[in-house]
Amino acid sequence: MQTHKIVDSENSGLPQTGRLALDVKDVVRLTHLSRAKLYQLWSQGLGPPRLKIGKRTLILVSALNAWLASLEVPPSDIRK
């Protein structure tokens, strides 16, 4: 099973800066989820874990990678 690593991937759109956290704008750009969908997921108790620091909402890169990996369907579950 292939896992997706947002910041370490050449296709992520972000340089390999070693960032620990991303803002909502970056997560929207990288995941192709709309901002509204991301906030809808959070209101339902879903989506990547987030941190509120003052007015900013940040998502740890490790948490985003883990959340994306949890969404993957194992090959044995895919019907032909």
C-alpha cells in the first residue's frame, strides 16, 4: 500500500522546507478539498486534527499525513 507524504513528496507543490505545520490555505491547496468541505469535516468530528493558535488554524504535517493514510483503501478491499 502506498502512503502519501504531503511535504516530502515532489508532487506536493511545497518545497522541502521541513515545515512542521500548515495553514488551512496550504491544506486546501495540497488536498484539493475546498475550504468549506474541510470545515464541514471538522464540524462532523472528521478531517485532520487541527491546532488553534490565536486566530490561526494549523494542521501538523504528521497529522495530515496520518489522516490521509487512514483514508486509503487496502488493495484487498478493492473489488474488481
